[in-house]
Amino acid sequence: MQYEKLSRRQIAQQVAADIEDGAYVNLGIGIPTLVSAFLPAGRDVILHTENGIVGMGPADPDAPLDLDLINASKEAVTLLPGASITDHVVSFAMMRGGHLDLTVLGAFQVSEKGDLANWDTGAPDTIPAVGGAMDLVAGARQVYITMEHVAKDGQPKIVRECTYPLTGAGVVDRIYTDLAIIDVLPGGMRVRAMVAGLDFETLQALTGCPLELAADWRTLAPR
């Protein structure tokens, strides 16, 4: 079977295409930060970063580097017209108070119930750091996850139960991987899209919990 996985940028493009007009959105570290570069022209999306920016724009390669103007990944960003800068108290109040429509985060594991583990694998020489993820998953109206479908050792990252410490229980609404887009529903996980050339049986074999194929599933076309 021949199929091509999506790149990290292509995963971000899929997320960007699904964000609704007028949404207030937090972008986490890693793949999520790429989403800002692919928001469709004319779509009014207000980006929030937990270090204190509301109205964040993508980096400007022609602008002088300003190390005081960065996102949560410590990458240079810009301010869009009407943007504001806040301290951590106000930024976290937005996160905890239900003022964000969506947060996009990375993950080590997601369970079939939508449990999220994204801050500690217990691996040697790593420093566990949950940051604001626990606040985000508790306060945002929706949680989208971006990640590779399997870990570097080939083990599924979508599992029956998480074996890593949880960031939040039952918080994930949708998963975007390099192979598929999967909705997390009360009755289980439903595949809404797969990369070209990949069949459902192969995707199921790479997943650690049962999947259901949506009747209207579509083929993921790299953008």
C-alpha cells in the first residue's frame, strides 16, 4: 500500500482550514504555532498566546527581530491591528474563564475517551513542564490535538487508556495526525478523513483503540 504522510506544515494547514470565522484561538507549542501562517485570507480569527498576546500575527521575515515579541514557542510574531499585550494574570484569566473558543495543542497520547497526556513521558533527561496546558483544556470550549499518528518507536499515540500523566480527562474534541482527522465522540472515535492511499484497516492497525469510519469520510488532500 502506497500512501504519503502529511508533513507538520500540512497538518497545521488542515487545522487552519477548519477554524471558524470570529473564533478566539490559543495556539500551543510545536505544530500548533504553524497554524497562524495558514489561516485563509479574510477569515477573522483572533489568536491568543499564553505569554500574553491577544491578536497575534505571523512572523514578518522583513522586520527587525524583536525578542520581546514572541509566542509560547519563543518564536518571533507580529501584532495585528487592535492587538493587545497582557500580563500572565489576565492571559490565564482568559484561559481559565472560558473566553477561548478553541485551543490547539500537541500530545504524547490521547485516549478513546478524549483524555490528553502532553506534558511528561517520564523519559530520562527530560524536564516535565505542563505550562498552561491544564488551564487551556479546562477553559477552552474546544480542544484540537495535532501530532504524528504513532510515536518514534511505532507505538500508537491514540490508545484505549493513557499511560502517561494526564493533562486533562475527557477534554479532546478532534485529533489531526499525519494520517487522519478523527473526531472524539461520546460513543468512540470517528474517522472523518484519511490521507490518499491509506485504507481504514491499515489506519486501525496503527491505532490503539477501536475506530469508526464516518459515512461521509473524505480523502485528505495536502494543501
